[in-house]
Amino acid sequence: MKPSNQSVIYIYIVSAIAAVAGLLFGFDTGIISGALLFIEKDFPVSTEMKELIVSSVLFGAMFGSLASGRLTDRFGRRRLMLIISGLFIAGTAIAALAAQVSGILLGRLFIGFAIGIGSYTAPLYIAEVSPYELRGGLVSLNQLAITIGILCSFIINYAFTNIDGSWRWMFGIGLVPAVLLSLGMFFLPESPRWLVKQNRHDEAVNTLRRLRKSTDVSHEINEIRNSLQIKQASFREIFKPWILPVLFLGAMLGFIQQVTGINTIIYYAPAIFQLAGFPDASSSILATVGIGIVNVLATIFAVCYLDKLGRRPLLLTGLIGMCISLIGLSVAFQSGTDASLLRWIAMGCTFVYIICFAFSLGAILWLVVSEIFPLEVRATAMGVAVFSCWLWNFIVSSTFLTLLNAMGPSMTFLIYALMCVFSFAFCYYKVPETNGVTLEQIEENIRRRLPLRDIGQPGPSKTPLTQTPEYQAD
Ligand code: BGC
């Protein structure tokens, strides 16, 4: 049954509010590059301390994502989002009002912890409340929000460039989306899948009716119940042989999203532009705002087309484009083209790279990891995939400058290009097309031990996994 217009509008509103967590993720990871310049003026900070300030958020996020599996199962998706909006508010206030560097570090750790949980709970929540026909676009709203958050942080960095003590304002502005998230989540429904899992069937039915704007939700409830017939899994059970392949796939996607170099551009674009001959910091930061804008636009394209074109074509095309633009960057730096030409080549390649990332790996990682795990282990297994993403983000971001110094830009970008080649081969052979298929069907395919690439095969399940009495809507 096609979702009604009314229900489509409602589900978009619900998803957009949950996606404010993504906006905070983008804002709080993007803001530091600008804030750091001013923190240095107020406090004497060593290079190591600077690295610590930048990486404290990534560190917090690693632990947040590890804890989030258990936390979402225990508190529910909605309540946990409310809790993390409180953490965002507390962390932002601590960092913005810090009297010493230790205060900034503590606040950023809190914020990172909240980002780690949010980066996992928001797509999970959206995937679970979405009708499957719209799931791709709706979950990608989260990535769209991340890119809008990054763009806002770049604009604010640019706007505050010449104001003293501005780092407090840069951090402090993060309070606005944090408060909006807490207000918004207050009114949203809990995930019906989580309610069924908690044996709160009547609430689940009512919530689903509200979400679908329809009284007949028995089919969907039955599908969820069928997928839940097997007992709840413990942490150890995510390592069971039938789950291991998808766990590996999730962790690999997190790895691939980061080792192909996205955050060397997002966190260090001004430095790269200066290396390519941009005359001063402010023109480099302005060019970085351009990066933020194309990142948002290409993500809008992904939101509109993921459910029409499918995940695999976008993913594979994007990886090819990323690889070519990284090779372009590498060649440009190698051939020592005269400064003005190099500047434009570097900017062109960086823009193409960002566009290709945004419509492929950017949106698809968060979508696919919210889709591939069976419900009984979804929370914990998705936590592992998201942890892998943060871990590799941390490793790549904290080694980029060292690589640049040791090998030069040409070799460094060539390494990321090689990573794209490897990633293309992996995705070509292993990543399934999950477009237009229910989460329950994907789960059934995994139980049937289909090869990874085929777990998104459609087709109504003719043999139910277990014989449960049909749920009757009253
Ligand atoms: C990635 C982030 C990245 C952002 C850029 C996200 O999907 O996880 O690490 O900074 O995309 O848009």
C-alpha cells in the first residue's frame, strides 16, 4: 500500500527533526578549524594540545558510538535522542564558557560523546519509522543535515574571522540547534519497532497508525513481529557466523568512508588551498565555504535520487569520480604547475571530489548501515559500524598533516586515490542493492545466508520464518 500524502508529509517532519542531530554533528566537527585560530590567541597551546583539542570530539564520538547500541535498546531511540540533546547543551556551555583549555577539552569530549550516539541513533530512528519506499531519501536527510551543519560552521568561521574572543561565540552558537533538537524530540513518537521489541504492542500499533495515517497497519506490525521471533541477542551474538558477514560489511563501509580521505578536505581545506597558492587565510576560508555549498547541493541530489537510481550505481560512480579527482590533485601538485593554474586545478579537483563523495559514500554509509543488520542485533551491530567510521576518521585526520610533511601533497593524495581503487573493488563485489526492499526482507535474506551482494534481493517472503498468529487490527 502506497503511503498517503498526509503520512508522507508527517514522516518528513519527523525525520527532519531527528536529523537535527546530524546538523549538530556537522556543526561541531566543522567549527573547530576556525575556533582553533582564536583559542590560540587566548591560551598558550602547544601543537600537541591543538591536536588534542581537534581530536577530543572524535575521541568522544568513538566512545559514544560504542555505548549507543546498548543505550538505544535500553532507553529507546526517542528518549536517548532527548538525553543527547541535553549532553550537547551541557558540552557546548562548558566549552564556550571555559576559563582554561581543560574546560574546552571537557566540553568537546561531552559534545563528541553526544555526536557519537546521535550519528548512530538518528539514522536508526529514521530508518525504523520510515515506510520502505521512502527510506533511502529519509535516512539521507540525516546526511543532508550533517552537510548543512558543516556549511553553517564554515560560514560562521568566515564571519567571525576578525573578531576577538570569537571562539566562545563559535562554540556557543551550537546551543541553538541543540535546544531545537530537545524541543522537537519531545513531540516525536517512539520507534514502533523498538516498542514491539519491548512487547508494548498497543503503543506500537497506535504509533504506526499515527505515522502511516492509516488504521490498517496489521501487515507491517506482523512483519516486525516475525522478524522479532528470535530471542534478543547479547553482544557476543553479533559475532555469530550468520551475522559476521554483515558486521564485516558495516565495519568495512565505515573504514572506506574515511580512508578515502573526506575529512582531509573537510577539516583541512583552507590549509590545502594555501598550499596550492591561495594568497591568504581569508580567501582560502572563502573557498572552503564554496566546498560547504557544493557538499550540501550534491547531498540534496542524493536525497532525491537514492530511491530512484539505487545505492550501488551512485556508490560506484561516486568512487570513480573521487579517485579521478584525487589523481588530478596529485598530478597537479607533482607537476609544479605555476601557482595560479595550480590554485584553480586544486580547487576544481577538490570540488569534484566533494560532489562525488556527497552523492555516494557520504549518504550511503549511514543509509546502508541502518538497513543491513537484523533487528535483534541491529542496535549493537550498527554501533560497531559507526565506531569503525569514527575510529578511522580519528586515524586519518590525525595523520594527514604528518603524511603531508613526510611525503608531500602529491604522494599523500595518491595514497587516498589508491584507497578509492580498493574501495571500488570491495563495493563492487560486496555491497548489496537495498533499494525498494523491506528491512524484514533483507533480514530474511541474511538468515538464508545469501552472499552479501544479494541480501537486498526483493520478493515477498513466501515462507514465514516462524508461524505466529496474525496480528488483527481492532
Ligand atoms: C562523514 C563525515 C564527513 C561528512 C562530510 C559524513 O558522512 O561521516 O566524516 O565529515 O560526511 O559531509
